[in-house]
Amino acid sequence: MMFETGGGETPVEMHLPGQHDQKEHGGERSTRGLDSLSKQLFSAGEVALHSGSEYRGDLSEIFDRVQLTDREIFDLFGATTGSRVALHKMGRGVVNVRVQDRKIGLEIDAIVQKGLYGSPEVELDWLSLDEDSRGKGVGTRVFTRMAKNLSAMRARRIDMFAASGQSFNGYYTWVRLGADGSATSKAKRQFPGVTTLQDVMSREGGSEWWKANGEAVDVVFDLRPRSRSMGILSQYTRVKGIRAT
């Protein structure tokens, strides 16, 4: 999993189309309350699925909705202005959602189904940006929007493989944003008593140590409203001034 590491401390003018506020009407939505970069990223008026509309019912059933609108599907998966969103049915009760925005090199590949507890669960296989779009807080806003909207729709979790090496930095970025997993053997030796990656991050110097010494690991972002994951994400975005929903 690739992910940009910029925290978005300062909003960056991306010069995307449709930067004015949109009034909520039909497939349009208001951008009031969003930070300036989020307004640029998510300011689309009318939106429409690129392909796979015949699987809208399958996706809606996973979320216990009569019928999800195109706008709701875009918002659930952090689709930006001008994104092409496609649905693919992978089996009974399993839908693949793909998002592509060529302007910023955004690609998202997610699999959605109901979990053991009857709530929607998401396997986020891929989230990436092109090199020019990284380090500006774009990816953080995309994920924040996805997580908060999925949580509001009672989804339970996002499962991810947090990759490391070369241009992959999910091992650090996902954890920094609130995802958690079992602490590695190396981390347990460095910080006696820790059991999870968030335990490592909470230790003095833990974040810096994990950034320098972390490795690829499976992580889970808990979407339940009062979870540790949501709390960490809310605190991080508040400090950085990110308002993506």
C-alpha cells in the first residue's frame, strides 16, 4: 500500500476546477465547513458512476440502504473531483470499488462486504497518489473523508496491508492516522511491555523510532465512533486543521 506522508499542515492551492461552494441539491453537495484544500478536492457538483451501476443494489444491501446515490458512493470512498468510480461484483455480497483521478494520480481499490457482526467491512487493497501530489495532505484528506463517512454508515473496520520500502510508507502513515496492529518483535524489544503498534506510538520517541525502524505489517482501522482509531484520527486532523467532511 502506497500513501503520501505529508500531514497537510498548510493547505496547498492545487488549482482544481469547481472551487466555489456547491449548494446541496440532488447529486450536488455543499462544501461549507471544509478547509481550503478539501474544498478543491471534493467540490464536485453532479457526480455519476463511471461503470458498474448495475451493482449499486449489491453495494446498497451491504450498507443496509434501499439505494445508495452516486454522491454517497463517492463520499464513502473518498473520491475527489473528477474521479472515475467503478463498481465490480466479486461474488454474493462482495463488491469491489475502484476510484481513479488522473489529475492527481489518485487510485483506490477497495473490497466491501458484511463481516461476522453484520456490519460493512472494507479491505483497502490500494491507495496511491502520483509523486507531485504527495506531501501536501491530499492522501490524508482522502482517507479521513473515507473513514468518517464509512463510520457514519456504520461500517466496522478497514483492513490494510501497510507496506514499506521504496516509495511505500503505509507502515508509518496508516499507524500515524490511527490504524493498529500487533507490535513487531523488534518493537517489543525496543519498548518492553508494548503489545500493539499504537502502544509503540504512545511511548516517548515511539513515533520517530517506528518511522525509522518500522516494517510492513497488517493493520486495522476501527471505524466504530468511540474507537481508539477514530480518536487518533480526529485528534490528528484537528491539530493539522484538516476538515475533509
